[in-house]
Amino acid sequence: MRADATRISTVLGNTVHEGIHPADQAYVSRRPHFINNKHRASRTAVMSLKDSMPNLTSSQASELVSQIFGLIVSEVKPLPSYDDQNFYVRVSDGVEYVLKILNSTDSENLTLVEMQTYIMAFLHQHGLPVQTAIPTCTGQLMSLQTIAPQKSFMKLGKWLQQWMKSSRRSVLERKNFIWNLSSTPLLESYLHVMDGDPMQQLLKDVIQQYKSHVLPNLDSFRKCINHGDFNDHNILVEHDGLAGYKISGILDFGDMSSGYYVFELAITIMYMMIESANAIDVGGPVLAGWESVFPLNEAERNALYFLVLCRFCQSLVLARRAITLYPENEEYLMTTARTGVRHLQQLWELGKEQVERRWFDGAKEYLKTHPGTVPLKGITFL
């Protein structure tokens, strides 16, 4: 590779369930738009995303789609994005796609991108409404393209083959991945962005609670592969008659990593608190659904409160850090963190005992009033 070349990977996403599209920013056809404004400030503790973001024009994106996928583009326009680049694409027959261009740092780890695509295909095969990718016009899973001084890996494929060997799962052991809850202590390196803010001391206290009450018990948590970002923009719903709503799409697998089941639950509760009018008590219904499928063990129950606090801390600190890189994008970056500050303070002030009582008692009450909540059938966990 030439010194001035940059590797970037792109994915063209196919529609799933009436137009759900993949990518960090998801365009949803025949439904309202759900644009994921996730605030991923950093992929690791040491890299600079600002230098790795792709910067293709709409014309270049259109040319890629035509050249690599053999599609006639009738419309292309950029979608909001943070560390990657995304385009909405409509082709001549009216089908809509999202073209996702990965940042050059993530593109260096192609095995990780392959794993993400494989897991999406695996889940889609097993009936979950997740996005899929489409192959090139030659059926290749990858092809190398040159764009001006840049080189692009075109990463594709409906990976319905069970080609993945178990040893490849080690790629999801993403050491120091800043958005994994195991990396909570790494936030200390960024606390300087909170200098002068009264929240800084609370953040230090939460990190210490993680070290004292969570870290020593990690071996008691059950391991899994975490999606890692079940926020309100990555979960799509649709009307389901008198029953209300049903989940119709699960998006954005870019933050997948090896972790623990209780991490996924904590992340989900945190993001549902952001969107709920009754933030503290929303943990009850979420817990009810979770434990109808996968009951927590004692160590996981004891850690849940601290883990939710930790996710709020990640959101706030990493958003503030991102603002130092992209001050012009402050409004966008602070969308979750600005609301999260209030919830973090309230959780801390109420304390572990009271919050847990409201969550676990709320779950029991929810199950009493919603007797139809039963364990899911036929899902194989990775």
C-alpha cells in the first residue's frame, strides 16, 4: 500500500422486513425514518477517529455502487454518521439501500468485519429481523478497489454459509474496546475532559464502585457475544394490531464484542431510561422480559445497578471527549449524554437498594399484569 493510501471497507445493505437497512445510520423505507445518532467517541483507548474517517463524495459513492454491485443508481445522498460514512441509495427499480463505508481503522481488522456480517446472517437465518449485506455482481465476498489515493476493501455477502470456525470468535475479544463495559476503568484516562464540571467526582465514584463491586465478580457472570448498543435508534418497531407494537428490526452490529449477558441488559435499561417518561421504573418491564428468557444469577443481579451507572458514565465522558475533536458537532454528540446526566444523578442519589427494589419489584408486578409474557422459543444463543 502506498504511504498516502487509506484502507476503507464498504457494505451495501439489502432491505429486511419492509425496508430495514443496515449500517450505523439506518434509512427505513415505508416507515418513519430512524437515524441512529450513536455517539461513538472512540473505538479504542488510543486511536484518533478524526484521521480515519472516510470522505467520499456522493458521486464517488454512486460510482462504487454501479461498478461493484452492478446496480443503476437513480438517487444517492449522504446520511448522518460519526466515525464511518453512510449513503442512502435508490436504484433504478426503486429498491433502497444503505451504503456503509467503514473508517480506515476498523477496515484494518477485516476479520472483525467478517464476523459481524456472519453473525447478522446467522441471526437472520434464525428468524430475527436483522439487516443483511448483498454480494458484488461477481459474487465475491471482497474485492479491492482504488479510489483516488485511497484503497477500498469492498466487503459484502449474504453469508448464509456456515464457514466460520469457532476459533475465529477470538476476534471479538476486543481488548480495550472503550464501549465494552469491561473497559469502564479506561474512562479515567479521559476524565480531564470533565475538569471544572461537578459531575467529575460522581464519575470517579462510579468507576471506583465498578472496581470494588463488579470487577472482582466477573468470573461469576455468564459469557456471551454482546451486540453492545441496544439503543432506541437501533431497535425498530411497528404496529401489531391491538397488541401494540412488535420489534421489526435490530440494527448496527459495529460494537459487537465478547462480554456477558448482564452487560447487554444493563445497556438496554440505560437506553430505555433515556426515552422513558418514568425513567427509574422502566427497568422493571425490561427485567421482566429479560428474565422470562434468561434469569439472572445472584452475582449478575448484584452488579446490574452499577453496570447501568457505568454505561451512563461511558456515554457522558466519551461524548465530551468527542466534542474536543468535533466541537462543531456538539449538539449531535450530546443528545444522549445531556439527558443521561439527570438520570445518572438520580440513580446515584436513590442508591442501589432503592433502585433495585423498584426494578425487581416492578418486574414481578409487570408479570402479574401481563401474564402473556413467556419465554421465547427456538432461539439458539451464540
